[in-house]
Amino acid sequence: MMEVRKSEIYRYLGYSKRKKIEITPEIDHLIDECIADLKKVITPATVYKRLPLAWLDEKTIEVGGMQVASTSLAKNLQGCHEVFLFGATIGIGVDRMIKRAELSKMAKAAIYQATGAEMVECVCDELNEQLRQDVAQEGLYLKPRFSPGYGGTPLSLQRDFERILHMSTIGISLTETCLMVPSKSVTAFIGITDQKTKSVSGCAACDQQDCPSRKE
């Protein structure tokens, strides 16, 4: 059973004790309602591959025929010579619920957006933990995951993820601008290292201050 973190939904919605923006009982009840609604329609699915990682220079990597030059990604993958590429989604049902709510109740549409974002993060965290346990048997560790589009990495890398992972097998397709459909989908690199790391789940800190996954 997916354990949805309401604290994360609050964060996505912009609520913050530090900013003195409080949740009202009415909003809290609506969030509970939206969580229940989405749990009925989500169809979580994941796909991943473990691949060798080559270093072309100090900030450029090559994996699966994909070359990426990014200082932030290189910093994240420092010490790695293998990497997992993965894709995850919670399905198209969430997008349909959001569109339906946009026609009648925008507050509910916003909560569906935030709840869907949290739910796909939960799917990513579950896969992260599975992969962590797998490599731990080899005495290895995982770096925090790092998604295309952040830290100087182009969103066009989604085309390479699509090619390498065959993401259509879990229902993910790309628009002309490389946005994923369903919208509540995630792709990421996860570095594999023999050096113990401090964090094994959640996305990597990068240079993007407006990243929706950045904690306060």
C-alpha cells in the first residue's frame, strides 16, 4: 500500500509553517478526499536498466550511447562506473482527474496535481529502495537520483531514455517538446558506487533553485 506523505503535498501546494501559511481544516479534508480519489485510478509502473558509465572528461559522461556534459550531473556521479537509468509513472488516470477538476473546481485540480507529484515520488522511492537492496548484496551503494532537465542537463535527454528503456512498455510517451505523457512520470540517473553515500532516495541537489523536488 502506497504511503502518501501529506507533508509533501502541503509543500507542493506552497503551504509552509516557516512562511506562516497554514492548512485549514477544509483544505486538509479536501486533500484526504483527493488522495482517496487518486488511489482508485493510479496504475504505477517502472522500468530500469543497469549500464556501464564511461567518463569522457571531468564533466562529460557516456551511457547507453548517450553523452551528457553537465557539471552538476558529473558531481552527482563522481566515483561511479555504472548507473541505473529508470522511468516511473502512475498512469494517465491522474491527468484525466486533473482535467475534469479544472472544469469545475480549480482547488481540487491543484490538489490533484500536488498529490500526483507526491504519488509518483513514492513510486520512485520504492524502486530506489529495491535497487539499493540489490546493489547492497555486492557491497555497493547508490547516489541520489538525478533527472533530465535539471542541473544543466537538457530535457532532450528524454529521447535517449525513451530509446534505451523502451518506456512505451509502461505507457510513457513523449511530446514534441520532450514532456512526458502521462504527466506524473519521472526519469532519472542513479549512480552506483563503492563509496558509502549519505542519501539513497530522493532527487539530487542541483543548481536549480526552483526545482519542485527541492526541500525547504
